[in-house]
Amino acid sequence: MRLIKRTYIYTSLWMLPIILIGSIFSFLMIEYVSYEEIDEFLTYEMERLVEYHEENNDLPEFHQVARIIEDVKYEKPFFKDTLLLEPGDNEMVPYRELWFSINHNGRDFTLVIQHLMLGRDDIAQGALLIISGIVLLILLFAFLSVNRVTGKIWTPFYDTLHKITRFKISEPPPEFTNSDIDEFNALNSSLSELLKKIKKDYQHNKEFNENASHELQTHLAVIKSNAGKLLDNSGGDEKRTETASKIYSAATQLSQVQKSLLLLSKINNREFSDNIELNLEDLMKQVLELFAETITLRQIKLSANTKPSTVFMDKGLAEILINNLIKNAVKHNIENGYISINLSPQKLEIKNSGEPYAGNPEHLLQRFSKGKTGISGIGLAIVKEICDLYNFEIQYDIKNSTHKITIHFSK
């Protein structure tokens, strides 16, 4: 969710209690003002009637007052609220009354004058409408003004965000645009220093891996060469031949592991960026041809149901992905076993027979995971790193002696 949208949501939520509190306050203020105005009007009417009596020595007509009560006297005028039935609407309507006394010809009379009041429900409705209208106007003004202001103020931020998103570790750090806002300049400065440090660390790590790889491969080549000479010149000595063979095999395996580790490092550093649209079905057929002889020798039954499946990724990594999956299915299979391959535009599923595994199958996707037959290597770890790089979802399931790897392609 974008920052501006979340700002609108939070602002709208904060407006709800403001509407409630504002409505209550408006209700009380409107009610207070209404009472003040009505009391002022009734007081004026009382003074007018008292003046009329003093001038004419006569009581007012009944149509000018609500009631005239004989022989009842109150020392001071007082106000009173009451409800009267409205014949037209057949409902009780609130009225404000003022009671006061007049002495006429030696007798006391109490006069009652009335004035219609606003109903509390009418006041509440009016207060809610007023506050809601004001809040809506404020929100509309805020929406329009924030949109205009955001387009200007946040432009440097979005420019920085765009450059960071497009930044690749193999390229020089981007140059950020200076801004009139100190916070954005501080952010750009911190990001520049951080990216420079990351770039420097990456370069050092890359040089170390390349140098270490070169030195290891050089010495391993020497070991393999001399082990080969020992095998050629063993003179029929079985013990000597066996020892030389173990040295040669260990050196070969170590060379492969070193290359795999270097490949993992490159994948983690996002050094593969030559992404193209390619068809995995063609790669699958090529890889199966390479393993055809091994599959036949181990008497493994192969079933392949493939459909065109286009993905956007580096071709070299796609070849490594397919090769490692087929190699794993063949290497960890059993004699007279089977391999079932299903490839569709949405997913790749590979089933194969193998030894039962009691642990969590997901552990086999980690580097140098251990099973009953020993360490499994890093082939599947490379597969997982490639899937993570392209946001593919990989699942490893084992049921009895059936191993299943499923890769869901992101679309």
C-alpha cells in the first residue's frame, strides 16, 4: 500500500472520533443557544405584558398567553420545560414556559406564556449533519491539497526509490539528486555511503572468491595430474592403484564442490542478469539426452510428459536448474526404479523412486544435508537458490519411497 493511501486511511479513521466529539459539542452548543434565545424572548414577552397591565389595569387576552391561573402567586418568575400534544402531527412537542404573577385589583393571577422549542432529536440530527459536512469538506480539501503537494515534495524521494530499485551490484552506485528538503538529502547521503560500502564489500568478496577458486583449481589440477601419473605407473600394485584412485576421485569431487560453491556465491550476488524468454521443454529434452545412457544402464524407467513452458531467466541458470534436478533424480534413485517428469506452463514436477527419508524433506534443499547414504551435496541447494532468485516456489515431498520435487513458476 502506498504511503499517501495509508495516510488517507489513517486520517479518515481519526476523523471518526472527531465527528462524534464534534457532534456532541455542537449539540450542546445549539441546545444552549436555543435556550438562551427562547428565554430571552419569553422574558421580553413577560415585560411587555406587565407593562400592558400597568398602563391599562387589565389582564391580557387568553390568546396572548397559554394559561391564566387565578389566586396563585409566585414570588419570582421561573422557566419550565413541558411537552404538549400537537394535534396536526399527533405527537408530543417540547415547549418552554415562563410562569410569573400579577396582582390585579387586589387578586393574584399567574400567567403562563409558551414558546416552541427545537426537539433534541432535531438538534442531534442537525449537529451531526453540520459536523459531517465540515469534516467532508476538510477531507476533500486535504485530498486535493495533499495530492498537489505530494507531487512536488515527494518527487526526490520517488526518484531515489526508482534508482535504488534499478540498482545492480555489478554497476556503479547511482548518483542521487539534491533536494531542498534536508531529510531527503540526509537519506540520499546515507544511501550513497551504504551503497558504496556494499559495492566495496562485494568487490572484495568477488575478488577473494575468484582468487581462491583459481588457486584451488590450480592445485587440484596438479593433484589430479600427479594422481593420474601414479595410476599409469602403478606397476600392477593394487594397493598403490587404489590409493592413487582415491586421491584422483577426491580431487575431482573437491573441484566440483569448489565450482558449485563459486556458482552459489555468484547467484547470491545476483551476477546473472542476462534474462531472456526461453522454453524449458527444449532444455529438458537436451538434458534427458545427456542422462539417457546412465538411465538405461541403471534400468530406470523414464516417463516424461512435457509441454511448452516459457520462463524469463538466465539461460545458463536454467540449464543448471534442469541439469541438477535430473541428476538428483538419477543419482539418488534405486535399481529398476522410475522417474516421472511433468512439465507445464505453470509448474515442473519430478517424481522418482529412492530410499525412504524420515526427516524433513525441506532439509535436503540445504547445503551438504545428510541422509542415510551420507552427505547429499549442494546440487539441490543451487536449485533452491535459483528458485529464490526468480521467485519460483519449490517444494520437496517424500512419501514412503517416492521423492517429489515441485517448482511453481511465477507469472
